[in-house]
Amino acid sequence: MSMIIEGNTGKWEVVIGLEVHAQVSSNSKLFSGAPTTFGAETNHNVSLIDAAMPGMLPVINRYAVEQAVRTGLGMKSEINLYSVFDRKNYFYPDLPQGYQISQFLDPIVGKGIITLDMPDGSTRDIGVTRLHLEQDAGKSLHEHSPKHSFIDLNRSGIALMEIVSEPDLRSPEEAGLYLKKLRAILRYLGTCDGDMEKGSMRCDANVSVRRVGTTEFGTRCEIKNVNSVRFVQQAITYEAERQVEVLEAGGVIDQETRLFDTVKGETRTMRSKEDAHDYRYFPDPDLLPLRLEQSYVDQIAANLPELPDEKRARYVEQYGLSTYDASVIVSDKSSAMYFEAAVQGNDPKLTANWMTGELFGRLNKENIAIEDSPVPAGKFAELLQLISNDTISGKIAKTVLDKMFETGKDAAAIVKEEGLEQVTDTSAIETIIDQVLANNQDKVTEYRSGKDKLFGFFVGQTMKATGGKANPGVVNDLLKQKLDG
């Protein structure tokens, strides 16, 4: 799925690496006991440590460490029993310390893999370089005054996991698949809610281009703090095309940090890109190296939930689902939970087909998350049972599902109120068929002379005469008997 750009001087390949900042799901910050609640009053979630008051010393949040280890295990990564917190020196007006406590040479998590589910049913492994823990900065507010900036320190000190991929991605589409898969893993693990709109998952995209067939990387530009999968894909597309245009005009790509303008759909220069030595990393003298016991890591590993890849494999084996349907369902934890509740007592393939088609279609149209579905899993399961036991046809079931969305009523109540029960009485259907055939003798003659396609016409007329409530299987069987007999 490589993105190849056709330039005037030849073909160019895009090379992408992503740095994802995922906010650790934790009630307190990385080095203080201040709360992390979203939407709190300005400067409400701030301790003396977050405000960098003199003499205040950081104390590591044990649960944040556990969450980082859990995430590393979920990405099949190496867990480093020895890691070090460093000071990363740079000036942000909303970073009171004047440095960020992060990790550099010795991160808590090493190399791992995230497996992408490709559209053609294949998979592709993308390397993870590292995961390290660091504290977030605060937020500068500019809307309150034309002359002054205001500072909100609520986010200052919040625990982040920076998850860095290898430069293995080759298209905006692959970058999107990577972000969605990573977000799914984080949500399954419960280590980050993955809500990009609230800033709890942000992405920096490193983009470069090179001639097709070459192995050397081009100069990369980093697109900073993109907050949706769609915008990440748009930013990569624009930036790759911009770089090709510059190179083909005889220019050079400057290593720099750029911002993505979501309104104009373009990237623009923010600052020249720093190298690691510019940050003057050194071990934080206020924090001892972090040493973990292997037994501690093993205990976390033993309690990991079933993750998307394993769940997909089980759905294929246990329920006989296609790889595609299983991938769609497990791509979101809430969808998988809904399926597992709805499939109880129902045919798995019927459940999957109705979920991925009819249910998801209605939810997407109304922009409703599955956890907020007007039709809970239990009521959806009851609708499927009415289809399975021939109480209603599949066509009628779609109408019933629409009414369930509108009213919140049970499927059985809607069917009863509106008299939608499927007609399975063969004698009643036979009477209607006899009338349809009597009214269309010319077409009966044509059918019997070889125009087999007219069979569908007779089915349609019969279903129309019964208001769509006749059992299609019974209709087909009786028509064949009468027309071919």
C-alpha cells in the first residue's frame, strides 16, 4: 500500500514514522498526587510539584509505571527492567520547571511490533522502536487578551507514554491503520482512552521522501500535535507532495518541525528541528533509576486481557467468521463487547452480518458510538432471534430495526403492534400464489416456454400481495411446484 508520487523527474516513495503521545489512564499525575480529570476549572488540578515550587521533589506514580509495562506487553515489546528518567531541557512558557522529565537512553519499553490488518485481508508488521514515560506540559491560552498569554497548568505533569514507531509506514492509509490499531490496543488494555479530541492521544508524524528503488532515507520533517486520524492522513499527503515539489525544483528539504493547518489542509513551518544533543539530556538527580523485578512484569503479563489480534483469531476459529468481519468487530473494544453479548443464543454469522451491515450503517449515519446505541446488545439479540425462528423476514427486520432506533421499543413489541409476523401458513400462501398465477397467465406461458428469469417476477408479485410478510422460502418452494409441475 505504498504511496508513490509521480514527479516530472521520476517516482518518489513516502517514508513515515509516527510518534504517538498517549495519556496514561491514571487518577493522578506522573510525579504528583494532583488529579487528572478532564475539563476541570483552569489551574484547579495543580500541586506545588506541578507548579515547580522551590524544594518540591517528584515522586514516581507506581500505577503509571504499571500502565506503561502493560502497554509494552500489549505491543509484544521488550520490557526493560532498568530504566532512567532524564531531564530534557527546553523552554516552554507553560512548563514551569524549564525542563521536562522524560526518558532518553534507557526507556522503560524497548522494541515491539504492531500488526496492521490490511484491506485485502493480509497483515503487515510495523516495528515499534520504544515507549517511554514523560510528563506533559501545560497549556497557553491566547483568546482572553490581545496582548497577554494566560497559562493553564492542569495538564502540567500528566503522565504520557510516547510510543515511537520505526520508519516502516509507506502511505497515509497505513499510518491511519497503525493509529487505529494502536488506539484499539490501548483501549483493550485500559491504559489510555485514545480520545484524540480531548487530547489524550496526539500524533507527531515524521515524513520524508526518496526515489523509488533507493534505500537511503531523505531528510524528514516532523508534523507536530495532530489530533485526529483523518488529519494525520491529510497532513502526510500534503507534506509528501510538498517535499517532492521542492526536490524536483532543485531545492533541499530543511529538517524542521511543522504544524498542520486543518482549515487550509496544509503544513507550515513552526521551527527548525532540534537534534537530541540540543536538549542536553542528563539523568534527573531527583529520581533514582527505575529497577523492576521480572516477577512484577510476569504478574502484569498474566493478567492481560484478550487483545484484538487474539480475539480476531478466536472469532474466526470459534464462530466461523471471515477474517474481514472479525477484524471489523474487534477493531473497537466496545464493538467486540456488543458482539459477544448479542451472539449469545444466535447464529454467529447472522450476528456479524447484521452488526457490520445494518447496525453499523445506522450508527454511522447518525454519528453514534456503539456504546451509546439506542438498541442495546440484548434487544439486538432478540431481533436476530425473530429472524432465526422465521417470525419475521430479513426485509421486515430492517424496518423493525429502524423503529427500534426511533422508539427504543423491543423488536417483539413492534412486530406485534404492527402485525408484522411472517406468514408461514402454506395454505394461505398457496391461495395467494394461485391468484397471482391466474392474473398473469401470459407470463406463466412464457416462463414454461423457457424464460426462467420470470421466476423472480412471480416471487415479487406474491410478496407484494402479502405485504412482504410471506416466508420467502415457502413462497419459492410453492412457486416451483406450481410452475414446474
